[in-house]
Amino acid sequence: MQANDVRVLKGAAVPTLIVGLVAVVVAAVATGAQGALGAGIGLVIVAAFFTVGLAVVSWAGRVSPMAMMTAAVVGYAVKVLVIMAILRALDGATAFDSRVLALSVIACTLAWTVGEMRGFMKLKMLYVEPDAEVPGRGRG
């Protein structure tokens, strides 16, 4: 990962961790240990999925812009399929509160998305190279 990618990752992971820990505490108070476990599982799922997704897109971005876009789209599709498989596997589990898990995933996903957007906006990266040569034009 490049330094910019690490800054974006940190900008997204820290708020997600805070929201996730608040969710664990609130769930523990509201629904007990099963709720806290559900919120913790939700936090881990979101952190793992989005960290891997950002790492893959970052790697693909070093290859080419087309590879980066492909990695982002394929990564999204894979995330959806894997989360469906995880939710199907956890269906009917009694060790944790599944409603709290779902709410935790939603809250942590929103926190990650907002943190990632804020991180990208703070980078102030140029999307156009100012001194790039345009093919077919002279230096005129």
C-alpha cells in the first residue's frame, strides 16, 4: 500500500472502530452478552471486508486505472456474495443477537464509508497531471 492509501485506511478504520466499540457497549447494556457478541462480530466483518477491499483496489490501482475499476466492481460483487454466505451460515445461531449484528454492520459500514470519503477528500490528490504531454499536440 502506498502512503496515501494507508492514510485513507486509517481515516476509515478509526471511526469504524469507535462506532463498533460504542455499538458493543450499547448492545451489552441493552441486550447483554449475546448482543455485545453480535455487535463485535459485525465490527469484525465490516473491518475485514473493507480493509481487504481497499487493499485490493490499491494494488490494482498501481497496475492500471482499468484494473482498479475492475477490482472495485468485482470486489463489491464478491463482498455481497460472501456476506450473503456468512449470513446464511449464521442463520438460526443462538450464541449472539442477529438483530444487533445487522445493526452493527449497518452502523460500521456507514462509519467506514464516511471516514473513507473524508480521507480521500483530505488527500487533495490531483486527478489531472498538470505538466503532462497530450498526444498529438506539440509543446506549443
